Amino acid sequence: MLQKLKESLNNCTNCSLYKERNNVVFSDGSENAKIMLIGEAPGADEDKSGIPFVGRAGKLLNEFLEKAGIERKKDIYIANTVKCRPPKNRKPLPCEKIACEGNLQKQIDIVKPKVIILCGSCAMESFIKDKKITITKARGQVFEYKDGIKLVPVFHPSYLLRKHSLEPNSPRDLTLKDLKMIKEISVV
């Protein structure tokens, strides 16, 4: 089912992002995973490869997943709120997210994760509609989604690339704690 959805998106023209894309960046990881990670949008490296989180931020994400005991190819399914790269790596526009929303929901429905990691504020805002809550306040909290799925916002790895401290309660420390907690609740 996921393969058919992916193939259908190769011809997608639902928003203007298709005009400049090299590749539709559909997903990575296991479609049988209990954990799904949703990021913002593809960057330049992802647009070239067609795989999410493969640039510098992706390499840092891989390090954190490994430290938390989460295997990228086996334990997690990775997607983005939009499947095509916005120009100059800008944040996706609301109309672009809406154009891709149905496809993302189909991915969720097919994978049926126990936990969805909302990676960064853009992904968080797509699912948690409270405009007063920031990623800093929401990260690490567990929110309920439909069908008993848990939502857990975390800092985006691109943010962590600028925050090098490993001190207790630093963004990197908190992200590692969040991922370890996500690993635990995914097996319950």
C-alpha cells in the first residue's frame, strides 16, 4: 500500500513545490515500526537522494536514535509534513502542508505506529493546534492522537546542530531523554 502511495506522489501537483523538486521524499525505515518520526520538509540532500534526514541533521538524528536504542531501519518509520523541498529550505507554507496532509495521514493509517515523534515546531504545529504552546514547552510531553497513538514533540536535529552542550537539561540532553522515553512507551 505504501509503495502505491509513493508511486502516486511522483506525479503530484497539489501545490507549487512540485515545480522545483528533484525527488519526492516519501519515507525511510520500517513500515512495521511502532515509532514514526515526522519532520518538517526535505532539505537539499534529501531532495537529491529522495530519502528523509540524510544531511547533517539526519546524521545527528541517527546518533541520537542509536544512543536511545532505536534502530533507524528496523524500529522507526520516517516521513515529513511535506514531501517536496521548499525553495531555499524555507518552512513549508500552510497551503503546502494542507496539500500534503492527506498523504501523511495515509502513511500514518498504513503504518499504525504506537508513537509519533513530532520532530520540530513545524511538525508539532501540524498536529497540536494550540498556538500558545511552543516546542520548548511541548517537547517531551505525551499528547493523545486518534486510535490511541501517542504524540511526542522533540527538538529538530537542525536546532541541535547549533546547541553543542551536553550539560544536564541542555537541548541535546533533553532530546536524548525524550527519545529514550519514546523507546520505552513504544514497547508497552
